[in-house]
Amino acid sequence: MRLVAHVKPGCWPAMWVRRHVTAPLVFLSSCFVLSGVPYAAPTPQDQPDLVCESAEECYRAALNQATQPGTGSAREERVHGAVERLMAIQQHDPGSIWAKRAGLLLGLLLVERDPGDAVFYLRAAQRDIPLLEDYIRFWIAEALLTMGDAARAAVQMEYILDAVPDTLLANRVGFRGGEAWYRADQCGKAMALLERAVSLGPQDPAAPSALLNLADCQSRENRVADAQATLKQIWTHYPQTPEAGEAVIRLTRSLGGEPWRPTPEEQYGRALAFLNLSLHEEAVADLQKFLASAPGHPKRGEARLKLGTALVRLKRYDQARQVFLELVADRVAESDDAAVWLARVYLRQGEGDKLLALARSFSRLALSDEQKATIQMLMGTWLEDQGRSDQALAKYRQAAQAGEGTTQQADALWRIGWVHYRAGHFAEARETLQELVKGREDGPYAAQALYWTARAAERQKDRRAADLYLKLCRQYALTYYCQLAHFRTELPGVAQVSAAGAALAAPAEGRVAVRQDAHYLRASELKLVGMDQDAAREVASLIERSVRDRPALMELSMLLSEAGAYHHALRLARLHFREGLERGGDTVPPALWQVAYPTAYLPTIRAHAGPAVDPFLVAAIIREESQYDTRAVSRVGAIGLMQVMPATAQAVAKKQGLPDIGRGDLFDQETNIRVGARYMEQLLQQFAGNPVQAVAAYNAGPQIVATWIAKNGHREPDEFVEMIPYQETRQYVKRVLRSYREYRRLSGGGCEVRFLDKVC
């Protein structure tokens, strides 16, 4: 039977003005007409707002309407339509689970709009959906807070921990319950909750405001020293928040108007907080203040090293070099690390002679073998770039010897093999690369060494090259290097090998226990009322208990993805199923591929990417840049899904005629994708549609990539990638291009282009 509901224009349902009644929908007749039969031939003035075949269909339509992003009048219109659908369900099928969920969703939608009615619906939901007892009590408390009834809200919060001992809301209850008691002028009860909440959740976004309320309560109770300590804690540990500024005002007020001045320890703590937020400009300023105010402080050497690395992140290399030089000369505990950083700066600035001279300081420093190997590798890189291959080989051999048993040894062997390949010494290249793989079949260079062994054989016109490509794709079917192998050979069966390596299998049995767990059941119910973040937290709570249960982990990753927690789902899949997903060594069920290669943002990408930008290339960038973490912040300050730098965002906005975009705007997924996709479009235009060069420029910047093209642009694309000087960019390009072609494969479209430097 179909449900039909329509509402007079401009008329909100009467529940918005209903108060003490025994059942909802009592006073709807003036606005709402309901029929259990199909609606036919409406007049233009009396159009139906919904037609659906079942209560479930109607509910899901309402949920979709209510959870669509947006603000202002358009958002309110969607909520209005959702309310109509939900009320129709309750009237037509009052005893069904969908009617009960409709009541809960009505309550949630009304918490801010009409908290009195929200409480009515939520109390009914307590009876109807006991599985969500803790959440429903929490939402009732939020509605009471909105009504201004802080004391009742606080009491409601306290009941949650008794009613549901295993609730995941305990810390949220602490923050919100503490605030409720604070608003109710019950500082004694507020302080206990707020102190505990901040102690358990110092990184919670609510922590700064909680501490500000705590300081106010301490001040009211004449605990002046405690209040000052709390305000200093805000200034030191939450420097980017508005509460930090308010803390300074209150500290100054508490000193009778005399300006408050932080101690060196507080200044240094604040600098560390800025560093943890990748706010390097602010960190540098506070580190410099600390160093100026504390000449004999025991943390001075550590602070100088952090100052130098922050300057490197800001690309202020001249200043960073001076910091590192002074640290090396002072022979302090941080001198050895400073020497390695100094070598990196010399290489980045192209000062090879100074880099080579640094080796003479080895005897004066207590460098570890690993640190020596790192510096020698950097020296070899510079010598190789200058065409001094023999000297480069000598440095790489020294690095391999010094770094025996470490990752530097494998790095050095690879560079030795690559130098021989570039010089046309293909026999020597093959010998070194085979040594690199020997005993390291699962190592990071295995597929890479096997590919370039095949390329060297190909350059020698050795027919065994085809067998090597085939071996590569049998062992490492889904790697970047197997993708390259497909470009170079038409051997029959290679494509089939790759497909076999990615074969799909049904999940193993054994998921019953996790599906019966209370947290799993709560997650499923929360998902059905649009509370995706809460659902994701419930699922995440099960992961630690399931680390040895692969079927359960697979199930949890899928549920996380369904709840919109794409970042957590992808991380879980990569952690436990990497072999099958990224090398092809294990079979993988279809649903797990959807977790590993999310497509939820493709509509947004398509809306903002120009015709020259393949949406799957943007999706691959998101996958490798942030792993779909909308809150990601890199070490250098890049933000959000596509890791956009604030300065880049401003430049793109200006060029594209978009409104000004600030740092905070980049945490919004649509804004981030719009800017990132437009920037990628610009780069593809600048580099003639070459995805290798455009992706490299997205990571390292177009100016530096232009210099690489001038030097090595004549090389074949696979060689060009290996010759990218920046290791981070080199690996980034490989990861993005691999993910791009995997997205194309999984979409069913594949990639007909057989060239690395062409989009599909």
C-alpha cells in the first residue's frame, strides 16, 4: 500500500506547537492529510509531497532528505519534507519498527528546532528502541539544555553511566554533563566531571571550553591559584583556540591588570602544541621566544633542533642551515641528528661541496652507523645527479656497508643497481638487483628490482625479459611495477595472471559473534537514524577484540565504510588485508574492494573536476594523500582530503574566481575537493595532460617539476619517475598512479591506454 502525504503551503506540522498531549499527531488535521490509497491527479495547488510503497521506503527517503548537507532555507525545506514523511509513517503503520525509528528520528530533528517536542518523541523512543538507551538519554539531555533546563539535563546525563555501563559516551557525558552543571550554577558537581573529562580526553574539541568553565568555577570558589593554572593550561596546550585568547584576558585580570607573562616551560609547551598541529610559523615564533628567554634551559638543544626542522617545513632553508650548523658545532646531544638534517638541507639547496665536506666531521661526532649511512646516501644522490657515477657508487657502497642489516643497505643496493642501469651497464645492474632481492622476496624493493631486472634484460635483447615480467606479475600482481609490465609486453596470460591474483572470494564464516555484540547492534541502529559518526565509533570499539579474527575484521571494515567512516575503514583494510589488496597475494571479497577504494566522493569530484580530469585520478590522490581523512593535517600543514596547502587554496580560488578560502574551510570535504580538483586541472593543462608530471607537481610544486623535466624529460616515463630527486615525491607518484589504475580496473572500465604518461 502506498503512503501519500501533502501539506498546505507554508504550514509546519502542528507538533511544533503541541505540548502536553498523550500521543503525537493529535493536532495535525489543519495541516496534514493522509491517505492509504494511491494519490491521483493532484491539482497544481495541492501537490503530494511523497508517494512511497512501504513504511521502510518512506523512512529511508526521509532519512536521506534529513541528512543531506546544506544550510539555510534549503536545509529547512528538506527537514520539513522529512518530517512530513516520518509523521506519515507513524500515522499509517504505528506498530512497525519503521514507525518507531521515525519517532526517534523526529526527536533528533527537533532537538534544536523544538526541544520540547524532541523530548516527547525521544522519551517514546526510550521504550521503543531500548538498544540505544544511552544515546537517547544523551539526546534528551541535549534537548533539555537547549530549553535552558540545565539541572534536569545534568541529572539525565548522570543516569546514562548507570543505565548502560559499557557506553562509549562516558567521556562525552563528562564534558556535556559538566557543562550542564556549570550552567545550573552547581560548580562542585561541574568541576569533578570537567576535570575527569579533560584528563581522559585532552584532544577532544570540547576540552578548551571545558577548561574555561572549570577555571571560572575555581575562581568562584576562590581557588585563585588553581584557576590560574587551568587558564595557563589552555594557553599552553590549546593555542589555536579562541579560549586561549580569553585565558590571557582572565589571567591579566586576575593579576590586577598587570600583563601576564608565561614561563619558559609554558612558552616551550605552547610551541610543541603548535608543532603537533603543523602550524609551523606559530611554532617558530614561540620557539624563538623560548630560546631568547631561557639561555641555560635543559631543553634548549631539543628546542633548537625542533626550530631547525620547523624552518625546513617552511622551506626557509638558509635559516634552518644556520640552526643546524650551530648545533653541530656545539657538540650537544642533538648534534648528531642536526648533522643529518644539515646534510638534507645541503642536498636540497644543491650545495654538494658542503655536503661532501660534512663527511670530515664524522670523526668529531658520535654518529650511529645508520646516521652515517643516511648522510652517505645523500652524498651519493648529489654525486649521481652531477653525473659523477663512479664517486656516487663509492658512496652507495659505503652506505651499504655502514647500514648493514638496516633499510639503508637495501636503499644503497637499489641505488647501485640504478646507477649501473642509467650508465648502460645492464649486466652489472642485473647482478646488483638480483642481490637486492635475494632473501628479501617480501621486502619493499622486491617488485621494483624484478621489474628493472626485466628492463635491463630487455635492453640487452635477452628473451628472458618476458619470463621476468611474467614472474613479476605472478608474484606481485597488483603492484605499480606489474602495471608497468603490462605496458611493455603482450605476453599471453599476463592479464589473466593479474586477474587471478585479484580473484574475489566470499568472506569466511565466523562473523556471527561480532554481529551479535551490543556495540555492533548499536552501530547498525545508529546508522539507520543517520548517526554515522557514532555508528563508526561503536564499530571501532570492536576492532581491538577482533585483531586475530580476519572474518570479523573484514565485517567491521565494511560496516565502518557503510557508516561513512571511510578513513577508518580503509586504514583497517590496509592494515590487515594489504597483501591481497595491494600485491595480489590473497583473495579478496568484492565488498572489501569497495572499502579499499572508496567511491562515495565521486559525485562531488565529478561536480568540480573539469572535463580534462579523470575523477578516478582525483579519487586516487585522495586515497594516497589523506586515506580519506577529512581532518588530516600533514607535517608541512597541508589540509583535508586532498591535502591542500592554504596558500595553494588561496591562489586557486583567486584564479578560478572563487570566494576566499581560509585554512579552516579546507576541512570541509566539498571545499577541499573543489579546490584540489581545480588545482589538478590546472596542473594537467600546464603539463600537457601528462599525469606523471601533473601528479609529481601536485606533491612537489610545478616549478621544481619543470626543472626535472628540463633535465630528464627525454627519458621514458618509467625512468623519469625513478629519477625524481625527492624520495617522497617519487614514491607518491607511484602510489597515486597505481591506485588510479586500480580504480579504473575496479570500475569495470579498465584503462585502454598503454602509456604511463597518459590518462585512461
